Amino acid sequence: MSVNLSKVLKVGYKSQEKQGKVMNRYGYKIDKDLSSDNQQVYYNPNEKKLLYNVAGTHNLSDVGTNVYLGLGKLKDTKRYKQADETLKKAKAKYGVRSATISGHSLGATIAQGIAKPEDKEYSLNAGYTIGQKTKGGNQHNYRTQGDVVSLLGSNSNNLQTFGKKENTSVLGSFLKGGILGVGQNLLKSHKPETIKKQHIFV
């Protein structure tokens, strides 16, 4: 059974108990041995499908990881290596060659990097460096209009942007609510819930 991408990304920031309850409705069991706050391993035994989600920035150590991302050295970080290694372990444990990989924000950038050609990858509002290219093929990359984190990748050929400029622009937000309005809109634009109605399923 497919799950809305927005739901998978959102629940990635919740407790393992909450993750398990939500994903169980779709036939997925959370692997608590391989899962952590940084990434979640879900397996659907009926469909023999591995779903791997990488969460975005959620603690102080991620701030340093984001600095490395900006310098183009994300692959040198502990966070990236951990995500890559856990994915390999999950594939070996469940005897699958390919996985569906999802990620939000920092997690989206990591997901894009660790995905192999045989994997299906779905990312939302990933952080990009200057000149970075997004991959095509089985990689599905999305951003929401007004999101600052993914701004450097906004002109990529393999990136789909959702939302209307007039409703999410910085200028429009300022005219409606001043500095507070800009801040609220930037935060809202970055959240996984922004693509809920796009009906993207993984």
C-alpha cells in the first residue's frame, strides 16, 4: 500500500512509537534496531518493500552538518556516512536490491546522495550548493515556492516547484504581515505538510 510522501516525511520527526503506529496502517513495520532519530527503516513484508526515510535538521549536531553541506562536503560528515551505512544494512537484512528513499531538508540532500540508480528517491526542500545538479531517472525532487533552503536548486531541470509566487513571495509576506509575516511564511513553506494535497505517494 502506498503512503503520501508528506506523511512519511512528517512522521520522521516523531517518536518511534508514533512512527510505528502510523506506518503500520500502510502495512509497514518499523525496524527499531536500524532506525534512529536521523533515519527510519520501514519494511512491508507482504509487498517485500523497503522504505527508508532520512529526517532533516533536528538537533544541534545537524547545524555543523549543514555547514559542511554548504561547503560541498556533506559526504564527509558522520550523518551522511551513517545514513548510507544504515541503508546498506537494511537492504542486506531484508534481502532487497532496491529501496524507496525519502528525505526532507537536510535529509533530502542526504537521500539524493545515497540513492543508487536502482532505488526510487523522493526529496522535498533539499539544501543545495552553488552549481549542484539534481539527478533524473528514479529521483523525484520537489520544493515549495518560498522555501529558502532549496532556493539554490530552484532552476534545476529535475526539480518540480509547487505553489504560487504571488502567495509565497518574501515581498508579499512582508506587505501582509511585516517581518513576522515573512518569518511565518518561510517556516510554513519549508514544512512537509505543504505538499500534502499534491498526492505524491511512495
